Amino acid sequence: MSGDTMEAPVRPDRTDGNAPAFADRLAETLARGYRQALIVWLARRVAVLLSRTRTNWFTASVSVLAMASWPYLVDLVLVFVAPDQAFHNTRTTLYTVAATLVCVTALALAWGAWKHAEKLVAPLADLVADSPEREDLILWLDRRLRLRRQLLCAFAGVVVSAPILVLTAVQPGDVIEPNAAVYVHTCWLGFLGGITLYWLITVADLPLRLRKYTGLRLAWIDPARTFAIVRLCHCYALVSVAMALGVVTIEAAAIVLGYQNPGPYLHAFLLGFPVVAAGIALYVGVQPYVTLSRMVRRHLDEVISPLMAPTDTPSDALTRHGDSEADVTAYTYFAALRTLPIRTSAILQYVAGILASLIVYFVQQSIS
């Protein structure tokens, strides 16, 4: 029995030689992302024009800054064409600078994240090499790269951001006076925000798709230490930090705007928007870990299943022979393995931080 126990977990890890070819096609799909992922394409535009060969940190920085701040060219034109629609006070200038910094961050992180995704090609290809559903991964990425879907989310961001500025302007208090220059900056921020959210949801959905695949090649001796699982956890750790900072920033901005502009419509919006942002942060930052943990747990159950014979009474081998000791040892080992290469306390701290920021925000709103 112990021999069967040790042989069973090994079989799912054997491959039929499809991994190299699949890895090449997966790499080609990600390479197309530099041309078809809209936010990465935007971030790289100026760098491609400056250097047809390999880009360096200087051309990359210039490209990101230029694409984030191009609305200032519109401002410059408005100074001569329609001066009343250009900047004319410090508050408006500070607002547009803050919006530009957010755009720089979004473009830089998107480009960097896509380059980091290249490191996932080999681990992911090896993970799904024996899965009958492995082709679905490439098809899914192809669908996510379609321009129509990305533009739909981008313009949805524009539709959301413009009314925020209108609500801010019509409320009593110390407001930002909207004009053509401010609307250009706001709509560009919303445009990039919509695409960023689109790809954040895409990254978060990856484990949900992998969990549906059968025949995954997890390391049987310690599935949580499978290279693909470790790489994905590292990736989602970075995403979680970025989302946590985003939620805190949104709530801080909501506190300031709510204090300066106490109108009922804006106040109602500012109460709901941080909650939505926190929900997205939990989905993007926690759900992937939970899903990966369930994948590993399922694999461990498959490993242990040969030891769990469906009998009402112990077999003769268990009562008369000492071979069962190896089975008990194997069961104890696999049952005690962790399901993620990180500690659960780290995820709980992340959840607690997001919820604590919401509590502080609502307490501040109730006091004010």
C-alpha cells in the first residue's frame, strides 16, 4: 500500500512533452501585449519613437512622463486661444499636478507589471502543461487583449470621472472651478483609471481560471512550493500593496473633498466610492490567495486520497503488519503542509488594514 501511495502523486507530474511548445505560444501572446494592451501601448509610445531598438530607463521615463502629462499641451494652446478656459488659480494647478502624478504612477506600474509578467511564462506553462484545458489560457488572454473591451472600460472611467468634477464644482464651499483644461486632465485620469482597473481585474481572475483546470503539475512533495505558485504569490503581493495604497489615497482625498464641499450629492458619492475601492482591493488582493490556497488543498487531498480507503473497519494489513506505519507517516506529512508559501497572518493583516482604513474614514465622516 505504501508503494502505491508514493507512486500516485508522481503520475500527475509527468508530461507528454507539450510544455516547450505551449510556453512559446504563451510567450508570444504576452509579447503581443506590448502592442495590444492599451495602457502598456500608451506608456511605450514615446520610447518606441525615441529608440527603435531596446529601450533604457531614460527613454522609458521620458515616455511615461510625456504620455501622462500631454494634457498640459492643451493647456498651453488654451492660453492663447481661450484664456478663460486655461488655469487661473493655485488650487486648479495643484489639482492637475496631482492628477498627472496619478497618471504617471498608473502608466509606470502597468509597463513594469507587464515586464514582470514575462517571468510567469515558464512557470505557468509548466503548471498547465498536462492540462487538457491549457489552450483556454491563451484564448482567454487573447480575449482580454481585444481593443473593444479595453476601450469600453476606459471610456467608462471617463464617464465616471467627469461627473465627479461637476459634483465638486456645484457644491458650496472651497471648490475647484472647472474649465476646459481641468476637464481634459480629469477625463485623461479617468481614461487611464478605467484601463488600469480592467487589467487589475484580469490579473485577479487568473487563479479563478487556473482552478478550473485539471491535471495541473503541482510539486507533489510540497505543492505550495511549486514555482508557479510562488511566482504568483510574489506577483499578488505587489498588486496588494499597490491597491492598499490606492484605497488609502482615495479615502484621504474623499475626506478632504467632503470637508471642503459639504453638499449632499458629493457627500453621498464620497461615502460610497471608498467602499467600492475597498471591495476591489479585497477582490484583487485577497481572492487570488484564497483561490491558490484552494488549488493546493485540492492537490493535497488527491495525494492523500489513496490512504483514505472507503472501508468501515481497518484492513488486515493495518492490524497485522507494520507497513501501515509508512502510510500514517505520509498522511501526517501531507496533512500538515501549508497551502501557500506565505503565512495566513499576512493576508489577515492586509484585510484588517483595508477594513481599519474604512472604519477610520466613516468615523471621521460621522464626526464632521
